[in-house]
Amino acid sequence: MLEQQAVLSNNMANVSTAGFRAELAHFRSVPVVADQGLPTRVMTVTATPGSDFEQGAMTQTGDALDVAITGDGWLSVQTPTGEALTRAGQLGVNTRGELVTQQGLPVLGANGGPIDIPNRGTVTFTSDGSITVLGAGDKPNDIQTVGQLKLSNPSAASLVRGDDGLFRVQGPGAGPIQADPRVKIVSGFVESSNVSAAETMVGLIANARQYESQMQVIQTATTNADRANSILSSNG
């Protein structure tokens, strides 16, 4: 019950986090395996089979550095442990002139490296992730392409969420993440979290009520056991 509550609470806390994917959690029964005992005995555990990959709502920001993926797909970022995937498209430029996420992680280009943005340049993203920059005072025909976002779309079954909220490709056959030219973006928009605040709140309330019901069952069983022991003691 505590694990279920933790998952729901984490989803609620990220209801306003751009690109967040709701984590799924379900109860399931697990057989109790022992040298002696009844084969019908089971216990209940919380399983987190994955995440909800349904697309969140698009919010127009008008910021030239904001991008949102339309349909399936991911942005690649560089982390201390290697490449990771995100849908959070609120981008910026750090002091080194690199394109980064709100967490300061470098955004990877199609060549697998970070993307450098010239100072005081007007940045434009095309639908395929290409990045063009027009320098301050330059003529329109002086626009230059400085890179292209690495957009990929690995199988959802191979994606595992890390403690940092980013996704990584794991499992049999996992290798370098390949760019997918079919993934498209739109500039000036940010994808909102796909967590439903109403549904999550209902889940939190239902979880609390279920906990109370189970505690009542345990208390009733304890009371019955105490009464049985009392009767046995009296007969003795």
C-alpha cells in the first residue's frame, strides 16, 4: 500500500512537469513459496509494469527554444551515466554556449555530441529537428545550420525509467540509440505532463480507504484470536 501511495504521490507531484510520463502501479498476487505450507497461500505486492506513454497536451509558449515532439519519439540528452531520453522540451543555453535542458543536461545532436549555439543568435527549429541560427545584424540569407536534434523512437517495452526521471534503453539487444527521421517536433510549444490530476487524486483517496479497510480486517482478526485464546484459557 505504501508503494502504491508513493507512485500516486510522485505522479501528483509531477502533474505540472513538462514531458512527464505517469508511472503505472498495480496490485498483483504472488505465491508464498516455502518448504512447508499450503500451496494456496499468496501475498499481495505492488508492481510497476511501466509508464503511460500517451502524449500530453501541447502548450504554446512562444519561446524559440521550446520544442515539443508530435506523436511518438524522444529527445536525447547526455547524463553522467550515458545517453538518456526525455520529452521535456524546455531548452536553454548554458554559459558554454551548449543547448541544455532545464536540468542543465546537454542535448545531443544527430552526430551524438552536444550542440553549440552562437552568442546573440536567433534560433529556429525545423520540424525534423534541424537548428538554424541568424546572428545579430546578419542578413536573412546569412542564416546557418548549426546542428540537428537527435530524435529517436525506441520500443516502449525497452524503456526503463531511472531515479532521475529520464528513460534509458535496456534489455536484450539493447545497443546505441538510433535516430529516427520519422520523429517530428514543433517549435514554440511544450508538451505538458500526461498525469490526470483528477484521476490521481481519486486514486489517492481510494488507496487510503482501502488501507483503512484492511486495517479493520486485521483488527477484527486480532480480536477474534484474542477471544478464542480467552475461551481456551477458561476451559483449561
